[in-house]
Amino acid sequence: MTDTSTKCGVVAVLGAPNAGKSTLVNALVGQKVAIVSAKAQTTRARMLGIALHENDDANTQMILVDTPGIFAPKRRLDRAMVNAAWEGAESADAVLLLVDPIKQRRHELEPLIEQLAQRPEKKILVLNKVDIAKKEPLLALAQELSTKVDFAEIYFISALTGDGVVELKDALAAEMPEGEWMYPEDQVSDASERLLATEITREQLYRQLHEELPYDSMVRPEKYVERKDGSVEIHQQIIVARDNQRMIVLGKGGSKIKSIGQAAREELSELLGRKVHLFLHVKATENWAEDKEMFEEIGLDWTK
């Protein structure tokens, strides 16, 4: 870094499930720090992405809080995820509401709008998927939401293609206060390699099994061993709720878990820049989502 002044601030990224929050955070950071899935509610705990923005005036570090989607909670796990999302917005320098204009999920968006309207933080409305949304309904939606919440600014983007993301990043950087950076220049996330590895495997579970595997699944780390040759040996346990789900994850003759492991291993090797030895096994544990230890492993508060 040069002697240019530094700025540092926090941006909370809120939205209904599947609005594209993780995709946007990855786009702002410039590389993958959060898993992306077509399955709703895949982000469970607050994941921090760290984006840098440099210009002649200041070098800015933005701490992006990629929160779980806010939805109507039914179980302890659901309640903890929603609490984590709102906690991610506390004391943020800007709260970004990301909306999917096509699948609006009104039953979840409307309560979120009502709560957001009462919050003191600076609020920015971002309408996603402009690459596939029709212009007139998009503008009408922006106008409608603006009557319900006092948004300081409105942006139209596609987190997937990158349309409008540069302009949004410029605007967010301009809002950040002056201050020292909270993280080293080369750090892109607060997630440890152990947590990142479990998230990558979980993404492959959702990607390869689609609707066959219910939301009730998790990946927990068991061992993370640094080998002398510079490679890393990772052992993980895939937790499902029932034995028939275990058979789905395994596949015929173990073919599905082999495919999941291979894809996760290849992506991890690329992300970590070294060879990865990944070992997976599956366990059926009924009501794992009520287990305090497992809550803590995925970064959620058991007490709420």
C-alpha cells in the first residue's frame, strides 16, 4: 500500500433466501469466499468477505457481512440463522438490501422491509438479476420499495454477470469512514481453511444432489493435517438426518460421494494453491439441528 489515506468500514448484505447475496459478496471481493447454491438458505452463519477498493484519494477495505437469508423461522436452527442475519446489520456503516425481482419471495421480503424501515443504519437498495429481469417491472418494484424504506441509494446489478457491480463497489467505498484496516491486505475472508473446506464440500452436496437431499444436512470437520510435502489432508463427516439420506449421499457403490469428494477436492486445491487429500464419510444423526456442539461448529448461537 502507498501513503494514501485509508478507510475501513462494514457493509451488511441482507435479503430473502436465494436473492444472490453470496454471489454478490464473491463479486465484490473478486474471488470466492462464500458458497453459492440454487437451494435456498445455504448461508447459515455470518461469513465475512473482505473487499479492497483503491483510488487516488484513499485505499478502502470493506468488511462484507454475508448474512443468512431472512425468513420465517420454525426450528432452533432457523431462529439462530435469522438472529445471525440481524446481528450482522448492527453497527454497519451501510446495510445493503439485495432483492431478486423475479422470485421476490414476498412472504419473506415484506417482514424484512418492515424491520429494515425502523433501523438507523444507512440503507441501500440493490435489485439483482437485471440481465434477465424486464425493465418496466424492475423500475416499478424499485419505486414501490422506496415508498416503504428510506433508501439512500438504489442500484441495478447482476451479481452473476458483474453488470453494475463496479459502480456499486465505488459507491460503497465512498461511504466507508476513515480508519485503519482491520485485516491484512492479502486476506479475503475471516473463514479459516477448515471452515472454507467444509463449505466447499457442502456446496457440492447441494449442487450434485439438488432436491434429493433435504436442507437438513451439514459437513463437520474432523481432521486437518499439514503433510511434510506441503499438501494438506482433510477429513470431514457429512451429517444427514435419516439413513435413507445417507444412502442417497453415498450413491450406488459409493459413486455419488466419490463424485462429491472429487469436485470439492479439485476446487479446494485451486483455492488453497496446493494439493488436497480429502476423505469423506456419511453419518445419519436424527435431530442434529438441535445439537449445541454442531451449532457452534457452524458459527451460530445456540441460546437464541
